[in-house]
Amino acid sequence: MSNKALAAGLGSCPKCHKLNVMHSERQVCSRCLTLFSARKPKSFEYTLAWTIAALVMFIPANIYPMMVFYTFGKPEASTILEGIAIFIQIGMLPVAVIIFIASFVIPLGKIIGLFTLMYSTKRKTQLSLKQQGKLYYIVEFLGPWSMLDVFVVTVMAAVVNLGFLSSIEPAVGITYFTLMVVFTIFAVENFDPRLLWDNYQKHNHQSLSEKTYNNTDVPHHDK
């Protein structure tokens, strides 16, 4: 929904997408009876809080052990990077690649993407509105896939279980990693992509006004 619709007192229902007349800040949709706002209340603040929380969880998730390998009864705790190295050593390269992508590339990419989107709602950026929209949908799509690492560790704990000879158990790091993934999902859910359009229109209007002013010939009168 554009600023023009918002200025005209119209709001789009997020559930059925019907355009409603906004009699107040919160409106009940005339079609599906969903209570909604023209913009998500405090979207930027909530998204920022959840993203910072996810970034904080990212640190212990990579510092504390993610898995504990038992070989002949001897435990060996390993962080994500150490676990990747172990999987490579035992010839499980596909698993190592999956863990690396799910543990580093996707979570860090989501956090950077969220900060980029939040910056784009407040400042003029080099990204076009279409690129900002694509970035939002990529971040939204990658949300649940971050749990792939937790899934792999859980499956490995069940499959690689040879009793006294060899086994794998999840460690404390997986708790922080799960919290990080959940926090990024909450951040995406609280982000209102319509703020991107609002900011884009705002800066485009300012740029157009400045360009029009600069191109206007102002007559000068000689004294």
C-alpha cells in the first residue's frame, strides 16, 4: 500500500488484502473481520530488538560445543568449526558442507540482511526498491532452513550410535543456535516491508523536488 492510499485513509488487510477505510489506527476488516493496522506497530523497534538478540546468540552458538563425539567411550566436545573439520576427516564432506552453510552462511546472511532492510527503512540506499523486496523475500524464505543444522546434528546423534565404539550427542551450543534461529524468525515476522516503500517514496519525492527546484530558471533583475 502506497503513501497515497495511507494519506487517503485506506488500509490493506494483511490476511485477505481487501482495501478498507481506516476509521482508526486499528481497523477490523470488513471482509474477513481481521483486526489490523495500516502499518505494523513498532515494527522497526521489534525487528531491531530481535535481530540484536539473534546476533548476541550467534556468538555463544559458535563458541560453545555443538556436538560431543564419543570414541571408545572417550568424549570429545567440538564447536561448529571443529565439528565440520571432524566430518571432513571421517569422509563425510556433504554433511560438513551442509553444516557450514546452515551454521554460518544462512544465519549470518539473515542477520546482515535484516540490518540492511532496517537501514533501508530509514536512509536512502543504493539498492532499488525491487532489490530491497527481493532481499526481504530471500531473508523470509531462509528462515526455517537455518534449523537444518540442528536437524543434521539430531539425525547424526541417532544414526552414528555404535554404543561404546562411537556415538554423537548434542551439546549446549545447539541451544544457543536454536535460540538464534528463532530470534531471526521473530525479527522477520515483525518487519513490515511496506516501510521500504514508504521510505523509497519519501526520498524519491525529496530528490524530485530538489531536481525541479534546481532546474527552475529564476529570473535575476539587475539593479
